[in-house]
Amino acid sequence: MIPKYRKQYNQEFSDEKYNQLKNILAEKGGTAPAFRVSESPIFLTKEFENKLLDASESIISQIKAIPAELLQKAIPDHCRVPNDTSQPHFFTIDFGVCKSENGTIEPQLIELQAFPSLYAFQKVYEETYCEVYPFLSEIRNLMPHETFKNYLKELIVGDENPENVILLEIFPERQKTAIDFALTEKLIGIKTVCLTKVKKEGRKLYYENNGKLTEIKRIYNRVIFDELDNIPDLHTEFDFREEVDVKWITHPNWFFKISKFLLPLLQHQFVPKSYFLHEFPDNENLEDFVLKPLFSFAGSGVNLNPTKEITDSIQDKENYILQRKVFYEPIFEDINGDFSKAEIRLLYIWRENDERPILLENLGRMTKAAMVNVDFNKKDAIWIGSSNAFFG
């Protein structure tokens, strides 16, 4: 894909430059990424980018047409948070880089979320690639840093004083995404606060800011709400399900509404056919499908080779989907002549009065294993991990 840039990149690549890339990221973030950073960006053609955007725009239109009451059914009763919004503030959509039956490279939808990904990190990551490899500036994202910053600040901080806005996470210092929290703080001037440190008085929430109790008016939410139940001995003053005087960016209910729950409802040539497990038809072959729990994060619970014995044993079949298998095409050549596979996540924001979301950045992930998760790769593999896509 874009042989010109792949060839030049592989010729210029060195371990010294890879270490320089990682060191610059650690310097900018004040902490090193706790996830593996790939040695290489992903190079894709403008034609492929147009296919991505066409599929994404179609999916957005289909989601907008889904009745609100149907989306509400996606929210587990024990996870329902008051004061829902009419649309999410964030929208991300993942596509695998695959090969069609006629041999063309095309995207295939993997999943979608209304949850913020590594927005601040990915912008800095792209810029850092361009610093270390200046020729990449020819095909970089056209959105200037300042425009990107203003979009994110307007969305998250709004008209409030930044000290009344927090990035909320559970034990943020333990999270793999801690560098993104640090870069978000630098970018838009808000503090990262652990859920266990939030104070509650009546309907108001507070946090300690430089020794002073400060009211929280807006929450940039990075907590996966349904994972809180899995944390032993978690003590908090504030429960998400309580009525409080805060504005959620984005509202926790959207984590469930824009999720695998939607996959059986979407149609497009780049959307693999999906079924709820309890509606899986007899004329389909189970071997052609991947089993996924509706509510899981980072690939947990996914079964690439489900059997009838496994699916029959599941009690809550309505909480699982079967998605037709897609096959990622290994087309990203490394310096040894081996090839990696990849998926691309498009990072949108959705302002409250806008009809459609705005694409800000992308996030790439590279692998040489069956699943796009670094944990499944051989330890000495290269061209794997977090990346960024360049289109030319």
C-alpha cells in the first residue's frame, strides 16, 4: 500500500530512530506509553481512505435513523445513568484492512463505540512520526494542531473554567492509557481525577485541587462503567446512577447504545453480517462466525472458533452476537520482508448541535497474530502495536 512511502520508510528506519520516537513521546507526555508502540506507521491509499469514509458515513446515517427507544434497550438496567443526551460526544469506528473475494484491499467493520479513545495521544503520535521522519509531512492529517486542540477543548471544557472540568478514570495511574491522560491535561488544561477521590455533597460533586475543594461541573468520562463491578473492595462516595448536577462528556449510557449491539442492525458492503446469538439462523454455518459478548472491552471474551457446544451453554444469548469472520490481509512489509496486518480506528467528535460528527484523527493497530492485540504476538515480533495511518 503506497509502495513509494513504504520503501522510503523502510530504508530510513533504524533502531535509533525507533528509540527516538519513543523517547520524544515519553518526553511530551511526561511518562512513557504503557502499551507497545509500533516501529512503523500504516500507509494506505487515498482510494482506501475513501472506502473507509464511505462506509463510516453510511453507518452514521443508519445509526441516526434508529429509534431512541430501541437504543435504550442496549443499556443493562443496572448500568442506566440519569440525564441521558440525544447523541454522544464521541464516536469511534474500527475497520480491519482486508482483501475482498476479487482481490482488492478493502475495509471491514469490526466494531464501533461512543467512547473516547486516545485522542490527545494520537495527534501527538502522528506529529512525532513526522518529526522523526520529515518526509511523512507530505501525507499527514491536514487538520492543524491548534484546530484539533480547539475542537477538543470546546467539546470537553465548553464554557466552564477548566478547573471545574475533570478527566474521570478509576486508578488512572495504573491504566495503560495514562500517557493520553497526561497529554489531555497539557492540551486543554484539565486535571485527571480518580473516581475514589470524588466527593459528593447533595447533588454536587467536588475534587481536591491544589488543596482546595473544587466543584466538578463537567466530566470527561474515561471510566468503563460496567467494569466497576469487577473491582474488589472499591469504595466511592459517588455512584454513576445517582442524580447529580454534572454534564457528562460523553454520557455513560452511550457506551452501551453505540456498541456491538448495533452490528446486527447495520448493512453495507463493508459491514460483515452479524446476528444476535438467540436469532442465529439454521442456514448459516457457525464456523464462519466469531462469537463476541456485547459488553466487553479490549477483546476480552471473544471466541474466534465457537462451537455449538459453546453457544448452547450460554444462558443469556441476547447478550452475545455472532459476526461473520473477516480475514485481515498481511500487507504491511517490515524491514525483514515479513508482513503485518492492521486495523484502523476513526476518531470522531460529535458536537451537541451538529447533525453529523467530525473526524479528528485515526488510530492504527498492527499485529502478526490472529487477534489485533499485542499480547497474542511473539515477543520478538516487530511492526506490531499502536500505530497511526497515513493516506497518500
